[in-house]
Amino acid sequence: MFTKNMKKYIFIVCLLLTASGLTHASTTDGTIAFDYRDAPHAKFQFHFTRELIALAGTTAPFNTVSDIYIRTYETEAGIFDRFVQYYGKTVKAENWQSLQEDNGVHLYVLEVSSAQSSQSDKAISGIFAVVESDTDVHLLNIVGSIPPQQIGQLLASLGQIGIEIGALKSLDAQTFQRFEVPPKPMTPPTLLRTTGKQPNFFSVKFSTKRDASKFGFSFSRSHNATLHGQWSYYGHPIEQIHIRSDSKERIAQIRQALEKEATDIESVMESLPSVNTSGYKKKLIVHTSERLAMISVGHIPDHKNEPFMLAKQFRTSEGEPIHEIRIRGHRDTHLKDVRKALEKGPEDIEKAIRALPSEISGLETARLRIEGEGTQRTVIVTIVEQPLPSHFYFDRSPWVGFNRVTGWELGARFDSGFRKEKHPNTSYNISAPSEFQGDDLSKFFGRVGYGFGTKQFYYRVGGRAAWGEPDSWHLGLTTQLQRTPSVIAPELFPFYDDTGMTILRVLGVPDHQNYYFREGLEVALQWRPIRQRHSFKLSLLAESHDSIEKSTDWHFFNWQSKSKARENPGVTPGRMRSVLFKYDYSTRHDFLGWHNTLLAEHSNTAIGSDFDFTRYQLHLRYAHPLGSHRIRTRAVGSFSTAPLPIQRQFAIGGPGLLNGYPLYAFAGDRGFLFNIEFLFHLPALINWKNVLEFPDVALFLVPFLDAGQAWNASEAKYTFEPKSNAGIGLQLGETDFILRFNISKAFEADPGIRFNTAWFYSF
């Protein structure tokens, strides 16, 4: 009795006997004619048509094949090499691609053009092979519409129709690797981010909390490394990894695992040991669109607004993935509670956000808005907490200040009203806080101090009435009485924090500001919306101004005051009665974007002022990222209708203004200023982060150009003669903390080369 396989092979032999006389016809694009003129007589030749292949009872991978041509020759001296040379030249001339050309096998394929087939549905219209065995040389041509990933299986299965070519059965899988369809990357988990404040880089504070009473310095320190290579995360390629830790040894361990042991970042994270101590974290953040991953391990604080990776991927109701969720508006709601509720809830983002109030105590509602940029989708979630019974509070704190005018200042501040938060603020800053912190609350505030240099008491007391909706809009009316030193032209240095510079001034850092004395009343109306792009402030001033002289040269490294601090110039004394309007438009985030200011002030003797003028100032600032570099520009124009008091004049010169000239070298009633600088990132010179041991301190080379002019309204004729300079700086840092060293030269012949230093962004 014949077996099933025996019947199959007898049928194949019959087919061979009936069709052995068929010749090779050129009918499709994937066909190569066996037309080498000097070829010897073939010992075997056959043409399998689609019908004959079907009669053989075969299915995949032969169901996509229309024709198979085979010829076999006795091995003769040089016949294989002549076939390879002739047919290899023929197929390459017709744009066939080589898969292998060694070990006795020369294999070529012809891909269907992109006009006939999409990238996701590629097909092979022809396979051609010249194969040498111990006794035979084979020519093989397979024609059809063959999926690329089936080529290897097809060649290995030719024995099913009676074609036995051992070399084709044993081809290495790497031969067909280029046709393998990579698995579709999984959508990575959604990132969760808060707009709330994070720990400061450098702070001095103490607390009255019973469980953690402290006084001293808090300094955040970490080691950093950046790796470049090829890794993956959920199937997504990752080409750059930033590592941050409080231990160089731990960074070396992670580096070794990433460079030698694994290419999957998730498996590397799982292999890292966990430490069960307070403050220790093992954190991974991945931005697949940027092919960037960030690993943080150890006792280190979070970066400002650093995201978390949730345990799952959220989607819209239409199934589109959500890449990031940003939480705003929370006061007493902890991010960890939001994270826990989201991971517990459904993947549909709208349903998950609607479920938050039922999962988090004290939450009244949560609103969401989906923003899309390209393929990235971000959900903005605004949390509205349940109104709590208001209770009266009275916060107080010590206050310490220091500058060259008042010398040491010691005093206290208070803040009282009806607090909406559950817990009063019991942590006090040593440096003077802003009275407008928590400016969405109605409250009374005050600050009283004594200047040991001037031997005078100073105060600023007032009240604030506030209206608005949480994280929607805010309107505040502030009235304050003050008798205190104030700075001249604060709008020229919008990022110069006078109180935050107290410690640096104690250590001898030069003070860039000039001061004058203010005593009187200020009433201000301020409005600000949720996005904080547009805001305005309308102020009424009724106060007297006077000069203050320098009272001390002392600083920590100048105990005997042998070196002299810069003098404080005088101002125009008198009564100031004015109306001041200020409008701000800002898209700034991490010091990038627009920040434009329009300022107008009017003072008139008809309302009891000693000054009569109207002044206008337009301040345009823009900072734009260029990869890891950035460009920053500023243009300022100032105009007045009449001569101005010194404390209102437009003054330029010195760091951040005209770097090639002395501080405030030029002043007048009118003027303009232009600054442009290019921050060129220097990541490849040295690993500065590890050398300096600061967290994420970037290094920039900064070429810059400054130009400006100031003149008086009383001048009979204006002449365009701007002062200008060029220079180059070296800057450490790019966000809250920077350290900048500048070298500049004025274009005029007289001023020499100037050096200056800054600890803040000038614009």
C-alpha cells in the first residue's frame, strides 16, 4: 500500500515527465531569462506554473507564487563563476537587490516599486538564485507577489514540490533580516506633571513645625552623566539617556548596565537595587518623541515640574493616546493622590478625570482640556477644591536684609486674613518675602524693620481685597503705606530679585541696583487670567521721594572696609503724585518665550505733584530655543513729554544693558536699547556637571551685541549717535540659577576692555 507521501512524489515525477520540455518564457517583471549563450546542456529543467503548483496540493508559502523556473547543470570548471558574472550583472542592471553573494549561493530579489505597493504592504515580484553544490549548479527563478517575510520559508520549502537544493534550506536567518517586520511599538505610559512649585536649588529657611524644627542651609547636590547609544523602551528607539544620582558609584553601575548588559531600559531599571529609606527614589522618565530617557536614582530632589510616568496609557474616547497630563489649581490636593486615583480609574481620559472627585477627598470637580501639537496630546486638568470654612490666621516671621545703603536690616513681617487652605504656612524665609505671595487672598500684610546703616525704621503695611475663581482669573485691589528704600528702574532687570540677592551681597557680590527713599501711599488694581499671558496693573501714587547715601562698605570678605563699594547716586527730591499703568504679555516658560511690557506714567502739578511729565516705555523681550542652543533678544524704547526726575530717567550701561560701558553710564528722558545674544551650548568639552557637582548645570558660550542711546527732552536737536559694544560670555546654568562672566569692548576708541559678572538674566 502506498503512503500519502509516496503518492505525492509519484505525481510530481509525472509532472516532470510531461513538462520537461518547457522553456523559460519572460512574462513578468520578476522573470529572468536563462539565456547565457555558452551554457552547457542542462541535465534537468522545469517550469512550474500556478496550476501545477496548485495540483501539488501546497498552500503557504506557495500560494503567492505564479511561476518557478529551475535548471540544473553538471558541475564543470568555471561554469558557476561564469553564471554568477553574467546573471549577476543582468539582475543588478534591472535594479534587483543582492541578499547573499558568497558560500556557493548568489541570491537576488526584486521589490515591487513604491508606486505599486505601499510601504506597509511591500511585495517581492522575483527571486533569482545561482547555487553551486558538490555535483550540480542550479539556476532558480521564482515569480509572483511574495511577502518579504516569506522568502526564507519559501526557499526552505522547495522540497515539497520536488526541488532539492540543500544550500537554500540552510541559509542564515540574517540573510532575510532586512525584510523582517519589526513589532509595532507599544504606546508608552502617560506622563503626569504638576504646575506646582518644586524644591528650590538653594534656600535658607527654618520651620516652626513640631516634628521637624530646623534652621540652616538646604543645598541640592547631584552627579550627572549623559550617554549616547541605541536602546529601546516599549519598542521605541532611545538614543540619549541622562542619568542623575547622589552617588558617582551608582551612576557607574547604571552606565555599565546600559552599555554592556542590556538594550531595554525597563529591564535595566528593574535590575537596580531598591533602598528602603526616606527620600530615596528610583525614577524613569521617557520622552519617546525626542528619543530621550532620564533616570534618577538616589536621595535627590525632583526638578521643577518634573513629570511622573503613570502605570498605564490613557486615551481619548476615540482611542487616541494621551502623552501627558498636567495638573493645575491644586492647593491641598497632593499629586500622589491624583496619581493613585488615575492609575486606579479607566483608561478613557474623560471618564478618569470625571471620576477624580469621587476618589479624592475635598475635591469638588475637575475640568480637562486636550491640547494637540503634532502627534503629541496633552491634557490640561484644572482641579477645583471644595470651599473650606474660612478661618482667621496670623502668620509672622523674622526678616533679614542687607545692602550698601541701609546696611544690615532686621525686622519682622506679618500676614493675616481668612485663609482658604487647610494648613497655615509655618515656614519662614530669612530673606524678605514678597507681599504678593498668595495674591489671590484677601488679607492684611506688613513688614517693619530697622536699618543699622541709616539708623532709621522702615515699614510697609497694607491690605488687599481679592476676587476671582481659582485658576481662572484674579482681580486684586491693594492699598499700602510705606516708608522704605526702593530701587530705580526695576523694569530693566525683571529677573533681579533684590531680596534673593541678600546672601550674595553679604558675600561681597557687587550690587547692580541704585536706591532712593519712598514715603507715602500706593493704591493698585491688578488683573491676571489663568494663562497669565495678559495682565495689567493700574497704580495711584501719592508719596515723597528723596536720596539715600551709601552707609557701608562692609561685606564678609571686607571686614575692615578697606575696599569701597559703589556710591549710590542722588535723585530729584519732591512730591510724586502720578498714575501708572503697566501691561504685561508673557508666554515665558523656563525663561523661553515672549515677555513684553507697556508702561505709561503721568504726573501733574495740578494734583499737587512737584513733577509734570508723561512717560512711555515699550519693552520687548524674546528668547527662542535652537536645539540645545538659544537666542535671546531685547528692544526697549522710552519716551517722555518733558524732563524727568532722576529716579524716572532712562538709564543704560553696565551688565545686561551696555556691557562695554560702566554701570548706568548714560541717562536721559528718552532713549532706546537693543540687546542680542546667542547661547551656544557646550556639552562635549568636559562633563561639567560632574566636575562642578551641581544638578544639571549647563555651560554656554555667549557672543552678544548691545546698542543704545539716551538723551534729554530739553535738547534742541536729536542726533542719532548710539553707543554700542560686542563681547563674549561664559554662562553656567539656564533656568533659575545662572552664573555669567562677560568680556566686552565698546566700539568707541576710549573705553577699554571691560569684565563683569551677573547672577541673573538681564532680560
